[in-house]
Amino acid sequence: MPDDGGLNGSSVAAPAPGRLRRLLTSEHLSGWTFVLPAVILIVVFGLIPIAWGLILSFQKAGLISPEREWVGFENYARIAADPKARQAAVNTIVYTLLFVPISILASLLVAHALNRRIALIRFYRLAVFIPVVTSTIATGIMFLWLFDKNFGLANWALGKIGIGPFGFFEDPDQAMVSLVIMTVWGWLGFDTIIYLAALQGVPPELTEAAAIDGASRWSSFWRITWPMLGPATLLLVVWSTISALQLFDEVFFVTHGGPLGRTSVVVFYVYRLAFEQGLGGLSLAGYAAAIAYVLFLVILLLTLAQFWLARRVVHYTS
Amino acid sequence: MTTPATSVITESPAAETRVDPRTLPGEVGMVERPRRRFLPFDPWHLFLAPLAVVWLVPLLWMVVTSLETPSETLRFPPVLWPESLRFGNYLDVVRDSAFGTWFWNTTVVTVTVVSSNLVLCTLAAYAFARIRFLGRTFVYFVLLATLMVPLQVVLIPTFLIAKDLGLLDHLGALIVPNLASVFGIFMLTQFFRTLPIELEEAARIDGASRLSILLRIVVPLSLPALATLAVIQFLWTWNDFLWPLVTILTNQGAFTLQLGLATFQGAHQTQWHLVAAANLMSMVPMIVLFLAAQRAFVRGIATQGLKG
């Protein structure tokens, strides 16, 4: 992901036989003055929570009550024996396995379609991009209404072609797929923008040369364009996987984990334990923090694994 | 909107029609040939037009619903075009809910957070890009590492910090933790490093201070990058749900639009004409900003993607 911005090559000169006075009037002081406000904020609200989360995961702790008691690995042991935690893990994996490939393949197709100079192209792009700026709650409201079991437009339109009616979010077997459809609607524009920018970085001479040599469009896409989209695809796979694993807003608002816990994903379960039951007085914050930390480690390992894999298959230019 | 020469996403030059003499008739080739145009328009319209319609339907259906009567919304098959356009639904939402308060709160939070990010991230990024100070590389990497950790997985400790600082239940909880962002620092540092350093060096020889170099030379050259940061930060803050959900617990006077909307929908389950009107009103500022600054949005997402 982020590189170092080229900072490696210009590391700080070793402190010369420096005197305090020179240090204070020097670049060191102005540098620190410039970064300090931002650094303090990020340390307090970004860095400390990472360490505190780890500490909490070894404690029996409440959200509001001051109670803090060391329990060792008890919280972690408890995860393995908790059927609801297992259900949340399974739901999260199912969602991720559906969302990531569908959204990426769809956006590749859409970006390819949008990457041409034809009439109405600005309108088409706008239609795909608008959901990017639509909030998760606004999206949730739109799809709750669209997918309403009794009065929704979706059941009416599908009825016209002879299928349905569907329960969508209210049907235990359809709720997860409905969530996937809704989130793909919301994310497609984001992925498409990235693919579109990457497609425009593919030099037309390459595909033209392939065409002259008699390559079909299909093979010139898979042999030239697709490898050159490698960095963009890697980014989208990593990004979509991370965001899929931490799905929350849509589940909280649209299905609230139901029906029958079939959409209860990990972050939602953590929220439920810590906040809905925690504010009710139960001391589950430590246990919830342990689940969150496991998720954190999974995300970290997956990301590293994806980059490791990518180094072997992704082709970087310049 | 955009001129092809400068926009990030331009129409592909490859789509121009060229005739390749070596492509045999009937052979599938890269090059567009007039012979294959059996339709009076580009065949991709057959894919793109339905796609655009499907993608706009949820939004258009909200617009239609927001103009219906309560009984029209509860009919099946659905009423696709209401008998009379009830713009009064919008007034009803404003009158019967705290919509004005939610809108005002969200505006205050978003404007404060965006302005503060512009200032604090610019200062920090400039130092990371240009000033050699002790610990620079180390601090920069530590900040970058936090970029990898989403709020969702550190929600509980972050909440406890906000609680200990006495931020819960008022707008401070939504403002203070977001005054500076690692993303902003990272993006601006990358951008500042691409600026030519000669002007700044000349100004330093003339005795200008770091701050005046930043304000008079760097910032004017960085307006596109700052605009990009502003719109992306605006988007995140305006649409944020999880953090307001956990920090604004009981004080309805500090509700944001997203919190208010979620509550409103819960309380008016069957009054879809009102929910739709409220929802659309909450989206207007974001959509207007998007239409006005589409280029900055697209650049923000594309550069975030390509440089990340």
C-alpha cells in the first residue's frame, strides 16, 4: 500500500556535535512544530487505541463501569466456544467471498465499457459514480424500500418477468445476497473509477500492435491489458477484502443481523456485545475487544499475504 | 464539466476509428471497421444504457415516492407516477422532525473537520516533505501504520478514549478525533514532493521563513490537491455513521443527519413518503458537491488508488 514517499533516501543527518541551542533554532524545531498538532491527534485517537485494544482483550472490562480485571487468554478461549462468534465469522466470510469477486469483475466490465468516446458517456459515468457519494444509511433506505416484500419495485419488476415474489432482507436465505447486491451497487463506482484510470494508463500502441499481429480482442485483453491492470486489481482486491471484512453500517441499519442471525457479521457482533449489551451493564467489552483484535490480525495477515502473492504475479511498469 | 486534455479520466484515443488494411474480412480484429457496424449506434450502448437505468432506479424511485400520498406508497402494483406531486412531504419532514438540527450539526462538524484537516495536514505534510527534522522517517512510518487499522477494529478503545476525555454526547466527539487524518498527510506529502524545490530554495536564501514559504509558494501551487483532500474529507465526514452512532448516545440535540435519518426511518416504518423526502434532502449537499467538483472526486479516488 502506501510507500514511504521517498523518505528513505533523505533520512535525518546524524546530529553533529550539536548543542541544545542549535537544536532549538534549527530545522528540528520547526519540523516538530509543524507536525506536532497532527501527530498528537493521531497518536491519541489512532495509535493508543491499537495498544489499548490489545490490553483490553486480556481483561474482563465493561464499557461504562470502571471494572478492569486481568483474565489472561480467557477471552480468546471463549471465542472458540461461542457459536454466535462462529456464526458471525462464517457470515463475514460468505459475504466477503461473494462481494469481492462480484464487485471487482463487474467494475472491470463497466470500466471497459465506459472507456470509450461515444454519445452519452458522461451520463453513463455519472449514473455509475453517483452511489459513491451516497451514504450507507441513504443506500440502506433506498434498498429497504426497493426490496420491500409487499410494496417494493423489485418484486413488481421481477413479477413482470415471472419470478418471485422474494422476501429479500426478510428471508433468511436471501438476506445475505440482498446485502451483496446493495453493497455492489454502492461500491461499483469506486472500483470503476480506479479501473478506468488504470485502463487509460495502458498505451494504445500495445493493443494496436497486437491487433496488427493478428491477435483477437479477447486474447489482446487477457495478454496485454489485464496484466497491465495488475496493480489496480491488487489494490481493489486488498481494499475490497478489508472493507468487506469490516462490514457494519449496512448490517446494523438494514437487517440488524437478522433474520435468524443470518447476516450477523463480526463487527456487528462486536458492536452488539460491547455497546448494546455493554451499555446495559454487562462487562463484555474485553471479550468484544478480543474478537475485534482477532479480526484485526486476520485483516493484517490477509493483506500481507495478498501483497506477497502479488509480488509474484503482478506486473509493475516504471 | 471537464476538458479531455486535463481531466484524469479522458476518452480513450484507442476508440477512434482506424482502418487496418491487414485485417481480413470476417476476422475479429482490434480495429473498428465500418463493415461491422450493423447497428446505427455503438453496440456498447446496449450494455451501458440498461446499466445506467438500473443504477439510477433506486434514486429515481426515491424521488417518485417522496412526491406521493401515503396511500399511493402502499399500493401494489406500485404507483409509478403520482396523481399530484406532493412537495408538501418535504415540508412535513422539516416540521415534524429535528431535520434542521441534524442538518446544522452535520454542517458544523463537516466544515470544522474539513478546514482543520486542510490546515493541520498541510503543515504536517510540508514538514514531512521538506524539513529534515529528527525522527521524521520514524514518525512518518508510525503514522502510515495507523492507516492500515480501520476504526471498526479499534472501536472499543477509541470509544473509551473519547469517554475519558469527556467528549461523549456532544458534537466535540465527532470533531476532535477527526481534526487531522493520516490519509490527508500522506496524500499531501506525496504531492508536495512532486513540486519543484527551486522556488522554495530561492525564497529561503532571501530569508523567508518556513511558514511564509508554505503559505506563499507551496499552498498556491497545491490548490488541486487541497481541493481533492477537501472533497474526500467532506464525503467521509458527511456520510459517517459508525462513530456518531457510538458516541452520541442519548443527546438527540447532537444527532447528525445519518443518525437522524436512521432513527427517523425506524420511527416511520410505513410512512415511506416522508422517509424518502428526508433521505433525498440529506443527499442533496453531497450530490451538489459531487456535480460541482466531479474532477476532484475522481482524482481523489484515482490517485488514492494508483499511488497507494
